[in-house]
Amino acid sequence: MANIELKSKEEIAKIRVACHAAADILESLKTFIKPGLTTKDIDVEVNRRISSFNMKPAFLGYGGFPGSACVSINDELVHGIPNASREIFSGDIVTVDIGCIYQGYYSDVAYTYPVGKVDKETQKLLQVTENSLYKAIEQVKPGNRLGDVSYAVQNYVELFGYSVVRDYCGHGLGRSLHEEPSVPNYGKPGTGPRLLPGMVFAIEPMVNIGTYKVDTLSNKWTVVTRDGSMCAHFEHTVAVTETGCEILTRM
């Protein structure tokens, strides 16, 4: 079994502060993101907002990543590198994934934004993906197993004929951005580590309209759907409590 570190109430309090800041920033982007901006404009705004909380961006320099935010458009699933020449248009969907560091503790949260008027199939993809995140969160309570969380995403998403990405998953976090356990978006109920109060992890459904297969671009970061289909990504950091769970990144 994975070596999953349980967090104290004091540690969760610090993670919560980092999470509330990140959630506040993503909420503010709902009115900031519009056609004509570039992905670099979003990154600059995210960096400015993180600094306004007197925190540090969790992603900047992580593994060599050059931005404070991962900004991914349409068929880009995750790890889009902010680019001053990458313009956003009406009809696009833009995923912004960010984290903050507060007193050595990390947060992680992502949201996929519709820009202008998006088509009905894309709207449905966003709704299903976001709903699957909350279906998973419903399974976060002491005594359940991690497989219950993973299965909840897969079971819901596949009802609509969409596919869940296999190559990337959620993860524990705390004093590091990525800790045990891994939290896949597919699995079998009743399997995996038992959930205990003090566990903190990010649940992040990544859903494609087409095949679940993905590729990484030559920049070694940006992950795209193999068939060029639209994809969505929603993420919350949660803590297992004595009675259920707390969504630390609730907007």
C-alpha cells in the first residue's frame, strides 16, 4: 500500500489557506478570460494575483515548467505553456490549472472555461466533466476506498460516451505538490487504500469527447488528445474529515 501521509489539523489549516487563494483566483478568471487575450496574459494575471496573497506559484519552475499557470486550449488536456502569441477566440475552451504555496504547503485546482459562445456538445462535455468531479467527491469519506472515488468518475463519464484519460491522474499533496496516493479517474469500487481522516488529495477528472489516448507535444509539456477531440479538466483539493470531506478549493 502507498505510504500516505495523514495531515494534522494545523497542516490542513495551512493547506486550506493556500487552497482558498487559488480558488479565489480561478473564480476571478471567469470574468477576466475573454476573446483576444493570449495564454500569456492569463499567466501574468495569475502570477499577479498569487503575489497579491503574498504566496508563491506552485508550478513556476516545477520540473522546469516556465509558467505560474498551465493554460490549455481545446484539444490540449494539461500542461499548456503560456505563450504571448497564442490567442484565445470565441468558441474556445480554456483550462487553467494553478497552485499556491503558503508557509510551505501546496494547493492545486483547475477549471475549464467556455469563452464566448461554445457549441452544445462542448457545453455538455464541460458539464459532464464537472459533474463527475462532484460524483467522485461524494465518495470521499472515512471507510470508503480510493477505488470508489476513481470508479465514480469513470462510471458517470462513460454513461455519456466520453472517455477518461488513463495516463494522468489526481494525487496527494501537502508539503509537496505531488504526494501519495495517486488518484486515477478509473477503477473498481471497493479497491485501493482505505480513506482515513487527515488524507489530503486532488481529484481531477480529465475527460475527452473521443479516444482516451493522448500525446505529448515536442515542447515536452503540453498534452493533447491523440484524435484532436475536445477535452475538459476540473480539479479540487479535498481533505478527508471525521464525517466526510471538505472541499478545500471550493470557489
